[in-house]
Amino acid sequence: MNQAVSDFYIRKKEQFTRELKTISQTLSRFVWYRLISFVLIFVPVSVWGVGTWLTLWFTLAAVVLFFFLVKKNIQHEKRKKKTATLLKITHNELLALEHSFAHFENGASFLNTDHFYTCDLDIFGEGSLFQYINRTSTKSGRQMLADWLIFPLLDKNKIEKRQEAIKELSEMPEWRLQFLANGLLFEETEEMNHEIKNWSETELDLKNSIATKWLITIVPLLTILALIPAFTGSSNFWISAAVLAQWIFMFFYRKRIRQYFRYFGRKSDLLEKYMQLLQFIEEKKFQSEYLQEIQKAVTAPDSASHIFSQLKKRVKEFEYRGNIIVGVFLNSVFLWDIRCVYKLWKWHSKNHKKLALWLDAVAETDALISLANFAGNHPGFVFPKIHDGGFTYSAKQLGHPLLHSKKRVCNNLEINGWAKVLIVTGANMAGKSTFLRTVGVNLILGRMGAPVCAAEMKFTPVKLYTNMRTTDSLLKDESYFFAELKRIKGVLDRLKNGERIFVILDEMLKGTNSTDKLNGSKELIRKLVEFKSVSLIATHDLKLSEMENEFPQQVFNKCFEIRIENNDMVFDYLLSDGVTQTMNATFLMKKMGII
């Protein structure tokens, strides 16, 4: 754990704890303030009676004071909620620095056993890379982060641009905290997120929009004028007729009102969340090209947060109808629901095509913050150099980011050129599978633009295929062996068509007998060399290492050795050249009393 990073979160946790205590005390006092101000509303009547100016002015003053205190109370409640959210974020990050991250969302919904590598490399699910990295505060950001893990970049320039953005954000821990806190204040549902995305794709119609515009202008004006004879006592007919007319119009617009409220209603809090996140993006001065492009998308030609605030205001006004008393009054005087429908239609007609761009900007920033947080929490990790041209994967002190730093054993790896196969042998539990996952996971991190768990790394962005956890399927009537063959055929077909793929295989052809397995494995290696892939293969079959004699320039043997000292196995998990000389299955069975 990096002490400087830990100290930052400890300081922030202490700060937010103090602030939360202060705000809570203030809110406790405000309970009494509001009670006293409410009682004061009725004091003037009891002291001076009903018919005096003193009663009127003091009562109005008490009412104003009461509503002022209510407004301040709401502001303090929001501050309390945000401070509590900030406190929770810092607490969670301190746990994460201790390698405790089970409290973060694990992305299990993105699991796909048919994907080329995500299942084998523990990208999603409990204890996964997604769970370790993910700090997103929006559903769209979460989806984008998952997409980056599933379909990481292959273009050198794009990767380097994202690296610069992540580096810049990693140096803004305070800004990241505030962005995430605002995003987490309102927890959107998948349904809400889907609906708000649909706003940009749907064309809303409003028949007779010009007539509606004149209607919401003239009818409320006539209603207000009708109040004059009612107040003077000369006639109540005109105000009654005006109110009746408004409700008749409301009846004819009822379907349109219901349609728009289903579409926009009860989303003002969600819109406020996105408005605030857009403001964060707009107001920050960024240096990296990638972040400047995101910022430009939400500031040119108009401020997205300002336009979003208009929508939030319109939706909030529409939600007044939820209060029966307020709704009846507003619709009796101002044709309120029809007015809201017209204003929302006008806003949507003008701005809805920009929505997708703005929401993508928020999602992209949200996903970048997760990677920046990962970089900031691991200052010892490095941003790899991107090699454009022939294949290279060169790394010093390469480790698995999901292993605790105190337990992590790092290794060097050097692969240069296409049509290369590294065969890794070793005893059970010696570290073969972990090493394969280490290589794969760091390749994915590098292609995402994130830092990797290494002292140095240089790689060529290339597609990745793994076969480590193939499972049988009763539903598809497939055996384990058949399922494995299907996956292998899939990658060979793509290699045959000229695709460049890094292939990682753990114990090939496990579902058949040893003779078949050896012969099939040798033929597969010949194909991998022929199709000019780069392959990393772990096996217990030492005879497979003989392929180095057949292809001395393409096939290389690496191994993980163990030592037996004082009747105990000693693992160093260090990769070395050559073929393993020690196996431990029989030793383990004897040790456990099985044989």
C-alpha cells in the first residue's frame, strides 16, 4: 500500500467525519428553528387580533421566515447526504488499499462464457478485475467501462491519447471524489438509464403546437383578468367560466399529458445528477487532448449543463401535479399541465439529438475516472509503451494486479516476432495458470490505456484469445472436449483469415486420453506456428516440450520449478528457462494420505 495515497484518504475521511458531525448538529437545531417560526405565524393573531396591519405584517414575516428555514434545511440535508457519500467513498478506498474490494460491484451481469477471454481471465464476477477497478457512478459509465474490458483498443494513437487522459485525472484525486459523490447522490435504475437514452432517439410530436402556444398564453391571461370582478365583488361568473374552460381544455389534452408524464415524469433528480456532472466536466481545465475533446462535446456551441438545467426545470415543474392541491390550483389558473407539455416538446424538438453525445461524454468521463483511480491508487504501476509494427511483449517484474502486493511474485517476459510459441511446464500449484492470467490481464489493461502491474512494459496491441476454463453444456448437448474443440477451431479460422491473435492455452485437449492429447497438441502447435500467431501454452505433458527441437526458432520452453525440503514443497513462482524436472501429484497424494 502506498503511504501517500493512504494518507490522502485518511485526511479526507477525517475531514468528512468532522463536517458530517457539524451538519448533523446544525440540522438538529433547525428542527427547533422551524418549530418556533411555525408557532410565530399564529402569535400575531392571538396578540393583536385579525383586523390590524400589525397582524398582517408580522404574520407574513413569520411565514417568510418559516419557508426560508425550510429552504435552508433542505440545503443542509443535501450537504449532509453529499458529505456522507464522500465519507463512504474514502472509507471504501481505504479498504481497497488494503486489498479488500468485495464491497464494489462485481459486474457479474457482463459474464459471457463464450467470450474470447473475459471468463478465463476473471474480468467479471466476484473477485474480478472489474470489481477491483470499477468506481463508476452512472449506469452508462459502468457499461462503458465493461465495454472497454470486453473490446479494448487496438490503435496505438487512441491508446496513447487515453493514457494521457488517465494520467491527468490520476493527479486530480479531489476532483474525482467530488465527481463521484455527485454521481452517487442519486442512484439511477437500469430502466431510468434506458429511458433517458431513448430521449435522444425518439421524435415527439405535438399536434397543433401553434394553437397550443396561443392557448397557454391567452387562456391564463383571461383567467387572471376574470379575477378582477371576482375580487371587487361585482361578479363570479367570469372566473367560474374561465376555470371551467381550463378544465375542458385539460380534458381534451389528457392523453397527451399522460404520454408526456410517463416519458418525462419523476426524473428531475436524475436530470439534476447529470446536470451537475456536466458542470464538472465543463468547468475543469484539462490539458490532455482526449479530455479536451470530451469537454468540447459538452460546451460547444452551447453549455450542455445549462441546457440540461432547463430540462430539469421543466420536468420539476411538471412534477408539481403530484401535489393535488398545488396541481388543481395551477391547472385552474395557468393550464399548467398543457403548458408543461408544450415546453417539454419545444425543448425536446430543439435538443434531443444532442442528448446522446452529452450522455456519452458523462459516461466516458465516469469510466476514465475508474481507470484514473486505479492508476492513482497504484503509483508503482506503469503506463506501458505501445509498439507499432512486428509483435513484441516485453515486461520486467510483471505481476497480477489482483494479487496482494505482499504475496505477488513478479516475472520477466520477452516475446518478439510472430510465429512464436512459449511452452510453460511445471508441477501442480507451481504458478503456471496464474502466470498465464498475469500476461493476459496486463495485455488487456495496456490496451485499455490503463497502467499495468510491472516495472516496465512494451507491447503490440493485438487481439487476445484464451482457453483455460472451457465447460461442458447440458443445455447445448456439448461435451467438455467438443466445447474446447469448437473454441480452438474458432481461433484457428480467424488466424487462417489473416487476423493477428495472441493465444493463451492452459492444458490443451484435457478431455481426451494422453496419447490423443499429445498428438493433437503437437498438431495444434504446428498450426499456430504456420498461421503466425503468438502463443503461450501451459502443460503438464513434458513430451510437448520436444516441439522446441522441431521448431528451434519458434518454440521455446519455460518452466516453474518447485523444491522439496524437509518433506515439504517450496514454491518460488519464478519463471525460468527450460523444462521442469519436478512433478508433485504423487507426493501430494502421499502427503494427504490418499495413497
